[in-house]
Amino acid sequence: MAEAIDRAFGAAAPRWKLLAAFAAVYIVWGSTYLAIRFAIETLPPFLMAGVRFLVAGSVLYGWARLRGAPRPRLLEWRSALVVGGLLLLGGNGGVVWAQKTVPSGVAALLVASEPLWIVLLDWLPPRPVRPSGRVLLGLGVGFAGVALLVAPWEGSGAVDPVGSLVIVLAAASWAAGSLYSRRAPLPGSPLAATGMQMLAGGALLTATGLGAGEAARFDPAAVSAASVAGFAYLVVFGSLVAFTAYVWLLRHAPASKVATYAYVNPVIAVVLGWALAGEQIGVRTVVGAAVIVGAVALLSAVRRGGGTARGAPAVGGPQRVPPPPRLGSARRAPPPAVARAACGAVSEPEAPAA
């Protein structure tokens, strides 16, 4: 895959190709939340997400195998099932379901709280990482921004509290999956591992949708063109095109610059939701966005400055960008950011959970 990317873009990385790749990562991942909103207007949420990842996962896994990735072991499939369940069923599935009642821009901002959960979960046994004072400050500021967005105050800008809570918990699930994937036995090929996680997560999402009776309530005749377009966009651009651009950028641009997508994606999501879906941007949304993104930036600055206590690696989040992946490396799990990037936006920051 890496060789194919190099042949497609060229090893010299001309400026226009860098700009095109950054535009894909910035805009496409930021736009996946709006695509989800359009897709679930007439498509059942869990079945839509399940089929999306089954299709994209089949492409990635099949391509990796054609490029020489070895056949995964049963243990690696088990790890992929756990990671896929946490990232895609708990993470993406929660976001997709909640966007029935939560605007796409607000959903993107709430998903941006994922690095805050990384801090909390990394603090737990068996190998706790004690955060420094500055990390705790970023944690407090970030959750204050989340509270500002979801507090059930009267007046304009209020959002559905149940849906908002589900998205916050989905971000926590994604954080747990990201942390688990660091030590889980997964294939050395990032493409193969990501494809396996998408296949496993897609199967779990599909099973959830069937168990919830979505198939019985689904009316194919009622599916709109907007929903079909949203679904196709998520598969082709959200899960494949932007992921390819992201992997290529990791090989041709400084990691610190690639990491800036974590700050841009929520803003793109809010603006697109306002411009194309008529979502309101009130004072609460603007202030909440500034507080959450500022907290993520603070955590990123602490990480670069080595601000975590006891010499442990500082806790990052969406901005934590791994070094360029090496295909065929020894039994090493793909960096969470790479796996998440293929999954959608998110975000996962680590790409967004969209």
C-alpha cells in the first residue's frame, strides 16, 4: 500500500499534493458527521454503519492480503473483535445513533472530548499514568466545555441530553479501544489490522441493528437520494480516500503538522452543519467549541513539552500522530490514530469517531 501511495503521489511530495492531502484530511473527516446525518435520515443507523464498515473493511483487508500481508492468527482476530467492538460499535455506533437528535456540529465537538477520556483511563491500574497539573487543568477545562454544550438550560442552543450523553460515552468507548489496541496482539500490517477491526466492528453493528429490529422497520422505497449519497460518501471518502491521504501525509509531512486536523475537524463539522443542514450556531456552541478545542490544544502542548509526572509519556489525544507505519513490521498493533482514521473521520482523531 505504501508503495502504491508513493507511485500515486510521488516521493518528492510536490506542494499541490501536500495541499490536496491536507484538504482531504481536514475537510473529509470534518464532513463525515454531516454525511452521517444525511445517511440516517432514511437509513437505519446501526445497519447503515455496519454495512459501511463491512464494505470498507473488505476493501482494506483484501488489499492488504493482496500486497502480501500474512494470514492473521485466531488470537489477532479476537483482538480485532474487541477493538472493533469498542471503537466501532461503542464509539461510532453511539455517535450514529445519537445524531438522530443531536446536530452534527455539536456531535463533532462532543467527540473531540475523547482525549480527556484518554487521560482518565490512562490513570487507571494496572499501569497508571499520573497526569501532571497542566494535564489536569486541560482535563477540567475540556469537561467544562462539554458541560457547557450539553447542560439542559432553557433557551436557544439546547441539545438533547440523552443523545449528548450517548456521544460522550461513545467517546469514552473509543478512548478505551484506542488504549487497548496499543497492547493487543494485532497484525503488523496497519491496513490488515484496520480492515480486520472494521470487519469485526461492522459485523457487531449489523448484528445490533438486526437485534434492534431495524431490518423489520426498514422501507427501501423510502430511502432518499441524500441518504444514499451520504452512505456512499462515508464509505468512499470517509473510510478510504481520507485514510489514504492520512497515511501518505505521515510519510511526507511533519507529524506535528499532520496532527492539526484534530483542531480543524470540529470547526469544519460545525460550519458545514450550519451551511448545508441549517444547524444553528449559537453563543453556547461557539464558546463550547473554543473551550474544548483549547483543552485539546493544551493537552497537546503538554505532551510535546513532556509535562506528565514520573517521566511517563504525556497523555495526548486526537493530536497524537504516530510515525509512518511500516508494512510487515513484527507483530505490532497499528497506531490507534491510523486505525481510527480508516474508520471515518474521527474521529478518530486518533481520528474522530465518525
